[in-house]
Amino acid sequence: MGVGTERTPDLVILDPRKKAEFRDGHATSASGAWMFVEVTSDSTRRVDLREKPNEYARAEVPVTLIVDRQKHEVIVHFEPVDGRYTFTERVKAGAPVRLPEPFDVTVETGFLFDHL
């Protein structure tokens, strides 16, 4: 990920101990990112579900969370190794999902769909 080729996640959770690099309001690298979040739309669904997770894994972002509005599910990819996430968890809207390290928490997902 770099200027001219970067993706813009819908939400970025950063490690507060590291300094992220930004240009024009966009992260210029994934360094210091703990999690990227994507919310699908009809026009970006394929990119959000297939291309972005692969790119984020190659950039070694520890966790990618995708809110799939069409299927009403939440997808969490985690533990990138050799450019691929080694684990994926899918839950239906309203079911709890575990966010692994660096978070190590369980999140209720129903609220994610309340205003989408």
C-alpha cells in the first residue's frame, strides 16, 4: 500500500503507540494499523470482500472486519501469514463475534446494521 495505490478503508483502528503516516487525510501505509473495517455496498461488494482483504493481509494488518450489508453478516479475517489471512470468522447480524489480538474482545454485531 502506498500513495497512488492505496485503498481507503471505511474505518482504521490505529495502535496508539505508533505514529501513522497520512497524506490528504488518507493513510499512506498500513504501518501502525490494528484493524481495517469495510462496509459493503452494491458497487464495492466484490472489491470489499475479495480484493481488499488480500491487500490488507499482504500489508500485515492484523484484523480486517467486513460488514456485509447484502448478506447481513460480519466477517473477521485475522492472523496474516505470507500475504493471506489464516483465519476467518463469519457471523450473522446480531450474533457476537470475537475480535482477536490486539483487541481480544467479543463484540455484539446487531448495532452495526441499525443505520446502514
